[in-house]
Amino acid sequence: MNEQEHPLYLDGNALAGPLGEIFTTDPTTAWRLCPSCRLPATMAQLHVYGPEPGLTARCPGCAAIALRVVTQPGYLWLQLGSGAGAFRFARPHITS
Amino acid sequence: MGSLSPGFHGKTHAFEGRLPPGQYPTESFPVLSAGPTPHIPTDRWSFTVTTEVGESRTWTWDEMMALPQEEPTVDIHCVTRWSKFDTTWRGVSLDVLLDEVETAADFVVAESFDGYTTNLPLEDVTDGKAWLAHFFDGFALSPDHGGPARLVIPHLYFWKSAKWVKGLILTPENEPGFWESAGYHDYGDPWREQRYWSD
Amino acid sequence: MPGWRRARLTERTDQTATGRTLTFEVARWPGHLPGQHVDVRLTAADGYQAVRSYSLAAPADTDRIELGVQAVPGGEVSPYLADDLPVDAEVEVKGPLGGWFVWTPEEPGPLLLIAGGSGIVPLMAMLRARLASASDAPCTLLYSVRGPDEVWYATELDSAAQHTHIRRLYTRLAPADSERPAGRVTKLDLPPAEGSRCYVCGPTGFVEHVSALLLGAGHAPDQIRTERFG
């Protein structure tokens, strides 16, 4: 991984850091079946757009939204799927 | 604790008067994306305003281009902390489009061809504060930046200026959009630094 | 998972004109697997923070980690790490991260590593771990670079080539003694599939292109692991 000015998209490997703050195991090996096109994929294989203003992870087959992550100074927001209703998690490791 | 990453300044530098808090000026025009870039040919483009009772008015590309055009020069502010000064646009004031429908709604949801949405108070897109823009810096607006047409609402953070916009839906209630439902501020005033939900 | 740890820069090595490997000392580093990455956080005096991901270039080695940084012109973080962060100064790192784009010596079968540009970094950790393992199954590294000036780890790869199959694929400018003309990776560059586990890392366009080639050459989709950096 490395920094690019205008990446097309990254992949779900980039979710390991942000989601690692709230999951006790590495989440990027989690598997899903896309409800829109039925393509199976691990989280690491999702196409991830961002990182700003948030990470939008999409099915690599049909681009349906799998999840979105917004990291803020005190909170991490996780939205699963494309509908409304995000989970907000307190971030336990904030030291500053 | 000693200092971390000495000499790292990020891109936060002071700029007199025109720079909202926490912003840095940029000459470039960063592209932020939440998905694949849609490519909408103008002959398949249309723009629809739908009222809270389900009445609608639709413009084709040619009809929109035949409306009175304005050329605003404005400063824009992205929630990711860049600001860009004196950007020049060409497009139709949303007043012209909204004058064509009857509404008692207080809010509006802008909807894009890629499924993106963002919510705004109606009074923030009327009285000369917002445009449907199709020309930027002397050229037809590129797909990267939201072409063929996007909203330009310079007094709010730029995520409110929906790219690839296809219509406005007037709503009696405020309905959070794509980023507003995932932690970003409902209103997004850069001068009050309303970045996040709780700001 | 622990949060941010302080990491002290102990060594910076030029790999190319704009590519660097940075060695950091991280107290009580828990170790990592080849292919994993860390997130690096920089903090400005006014509290502004920036976070980027960087791959680990070497297998676990006590409290030392090696990161590969390609300076991107105009980038906010990479030029600072590549050239400005003083030796002995600290940044913060979080990791190790990622459990999918990893290879461990417990996977003994044929291994095919395909790198584009600075995508070599996590694959170098895998190659180094593979060479240190007992495996004698085929191992191939295909390394796509624009020209000879953009090769990372040139000396180490030359000596590793005595033990494993390493091929440089030049896309723009091939040296005079190269038997392959300059050009992007094609199916003719790929070794036989033979049930290899494949790891591909590079820019998004490169990874898309190589993944399609591998599928076309008969590699099983569940044996192809990819990491894009933009």
C-alpha cells in the first residue's frame, strides 16, 4: 500500500486499520454474498472508495454498497449495506 | 512525551479572511469519490423537480440550456479541509427551476445518477444561493467533477453540492442523505465548522 | 487490538529516486505476517492528523519493522516520510493489519508473486520469508517496472535470483540486453498455473489487468489475492 493523489479505488485491505479499532479479530477476512448480484467476496476484495470524507466499500461485481466507514475524532460510524441506519461505536483506544 | 512527527505541517496554513476555520487553500481541485464515476451522455440526461405531493417538472438537457444562465465566481470549501478560491461556473440558478413548481416544503433532497443523496433546507438553495452548473473554469464540466451537471452551493461544505445530480425532491421533513446518515453534519456550514453530526 | 504505538525512525535507505525503505523501532512490537501492513499517523503542531497505510517489507524481526514509501508528488504524507522525517524522530503506527493478503510458510505449494512498481514491498516480505523457509516448491516473482531506474531491492533480488525464479518486466524502457521488449504484462509473461497461490500488488489499474490475465490463464479465483494502492 502507498499514497496516491487520485486513486481510482483501493480494496478492503485498507479497512483493516479503521475497523480494527472496533473489531477484536481482523475483519478483512470476513466473507459476504452480495445481496444484489450474488457474487461472493471477502471484505478484503471489496472495492473501497475514499478515504475522505469516508470509506465506501462496494461489491467488486456490481458496485452495490457493502459498507461505509466514517472515522471522526471521537467516533467511528459503520453503515452496513446501502440503506439508512449506521451503527456508531465508541473508539476505545483514543488517547489524545 | 516528545513531539511526534516533527516538521510535519499537513496542509493547514493561515489565509486571510476568506478561509473558514480548519481549512487550507489549494490551487488544485481534488476529486473525492464514493463510487465509480457515472458517465451520463447529455442526450440521456434530464433533471426533475418533484414536490412533496408527487407533482414533478422535468427538463431535458436542451431545455435546461435554453434557460437563463448565470456565471457565478465563488469560493468552495470541502469538509476534507481544502478550500478553493474564485472558482468560475456557468449554470442555471435553482430559483429558475424551483419557480416552476408549487410547494410548501421546507427541505429538499438532491438526488444523483449514482444513487448519492444530500439534504438541504429549501431556503439554502433559493434566493441566488445555489446553481445547477454544467461549465467549470471555461470548459464543459468533466465527469470527474460531476459532469454533465452538478449542484454548486458555495456557502455550505462541498459534499452538499451533489455531483451528477438528476433532480430535487421537496420534503416536509429533513431526511439525512448519503454522508449525513453516516456521521456528517445535517447542515454543514464551513464558517461554524459543522463537519460532524455533533458539531 | 492495541491502538497507536510510537515508532522511532532508525534508518532510511534510498531504493530509487523517489522510493525509500524506512526502518522503525517499535517497543514491544508483537510480530506480523508477510503481506500485512501498518497505518502510520502523523500529527502536526496544531493537532491536525493524517493517516496512511504502508506495507511491511520484511518478515518479523524483534522490535524492528521496515516500511516501503513511494514519494508521490504533492502527496501530504509520503514526501514527508520519504525525505523530511528526521532519523530518531517518532511517528505513530497501528498494526499489524490485514489477515487476507498474507502468505506464511505453512502454505507450501507453488507461489506466484506479481508486483507493479512499489507494489513490490509486501511481496518482498513474502519472498524473504519464502527464501528463509524449507520449501522447494516453485516460486516466481514477476516485477513490472517502467525502467531499470525504478527497481527496488535490485542487489538483493539479483542474489535471490540464484534460488528462485525472478523476472523483471519493463513497461516503458528495457535495458539493451533485455530479451523482452518493453511493454505491459501479457499472458506470455506468466508461468504455468500449476495450482499456484498468487499475490498481486500494485496500482489499481495494474492489479485489475493482472487479475484478468491470471483468471484467463486458468488460475482459480480463490487462489488469487490482491492489494491495490491506488
